[in-house]
Amino acid sequence: MVYIIIPAAFLVISFILMYLYAGPFFKGLPVLVYHKISSTKKPDFLTVATSRMREHLEYITKKGYNTIFISDMIDYIEKGTPLPPKPLMITLDDGFRDNYTDLYPLLKEFNCRANIFIVAGFVQTPDNLGPRAEGEFMLVEEAKTICKDHVQYGLHTMYHQSYHKMTLEEIDEDMRISKKRLDDLGIPYQPCFAYSFAAYMKDDAVKQKAMFGILKKHGVRYAFKVGDRLNKMPMKNMNRLLLNRLHMNGAYSMFKFRMALFGFIRVVQRFERILK
């Protein structure tokens, strides 16, 4: 029993100290990643209830966070353009249609900005209609509408394939055709990429370096993985192709959401595992 009590007590004390003292002094950029925002589907690992998303936006607005675009982050890093106080980046992956039907009205209501890493081949057009295996995705006109004010886009592969399972030649072609499709559809995007399935070849340094070269060849200057950590500011010394995002699990309570926002979700999860 003592082997459980001592580590648990240590974690509790560490957690309290971090909550009280570390958070306000830890200069970091939280980048949240969502997928589906739904008022009809049951919350799960990838689906956040629309009502809970409203709570998230209410909280960050009340606490004085300022949501930023990808372009704001780029200007901050490359040009030294100041970010607003308490910057926060909201991102979503894939381009599900509920990003338009459920999220977009909330963004307008709370005057928040979001960034969608869109799967180019899943954008629905007259010659490409119907739900895919992953669900229903935005129509091209819907995708164009929301990027007029509250949304910017980033790249997220052509058909949501894992680069970990693809050859370098296939990755090169995937980058080419995904950019071409968005260009052909008239959907603007930033020079930023999110790894599908969070697969960035961390166990194969040689292939990872080659993949980084391909991304740069196609004009990608920034790329995001999922690491459940904040990005330490001023972000000058970070690997710009391995930036961090915080996964927003639909089963998270508001307490866990706040802990993720502060960069403490790993501590909470470790504590939960010890108690089990």
C-alpha cells in the first residue's frame, strides 16, 4: 500500500503546485485539436458535443484568451509580429460537415477564430458527393464560406492516409495532388500541415528527415503532431515541423479541458492511472 500512497501523494502535491504557480508563468501557446463537433452524435474520442464546445468557447472568452489564425502564428515567428495577450489556437482535423453546421455558428457568436486541417479529397463537390467512411464532409461552397472570416485552412493529405505507411514517392505525390485539388477548388490554405493519425515517423529518423524535405519542397513551413504539450514561446528554437497540439477528447470534463489548456493533462492522466 505504501508503494501506492507515496507516489500518489507526490503527484497530488506536484499537481497542486503546478496548478497554483506554474501555469501563469509558463509562457506557451496552447494549440487545441478537435475533429467532430456534433449535436446529434454521442461524444467519444473524436466527437465533442456542441453544447460542450459552447462551454469551451465561453470559458476561453471569459478567461481572456484570444484565438489566433495560423497566419498570426507565422507572422509572430517569422516577422516578430506581436500576438495578442493569452494567445490560443483552435484547430480541427479532416473537415467534417459539422464544422460548418455546428461549429461555425459558435465561432461567429463568440467571435473566435479556428483553423481546419482539411482532407482535400474529402471536400464534397458535384462530382464527389456522399459520405465517406469517416462521415460526412463539407461541401465546397460551405468550405469557402467559413474561410471568409472565422476560419483558415491547412493541409491534411489527400485521402487521410498515414505517411508512416507510405513510401517517400507516395508522400511526394500526395502532397502534390492535395495542394492541386484545393487550388482547383479555390480553397485557400496556409503553408502548414497536420500529420494524419499523428504519424510523423518518430521511430525512423532517416525517413522522417526525408519526409521533412518533401514537406519543405511543397512549401510547407510548419507541421503539427499531437503531443499534449504547449509550444514553448517564443518558439524560435522549436522544430517547426513538429509543433505540439492538445487533443480534445469528447469525454473530457470541463476540469480536464482546463488542465489540457494549461498543459497539465499528462499529469492528470498519470494520476488517474496510479489510482486504478
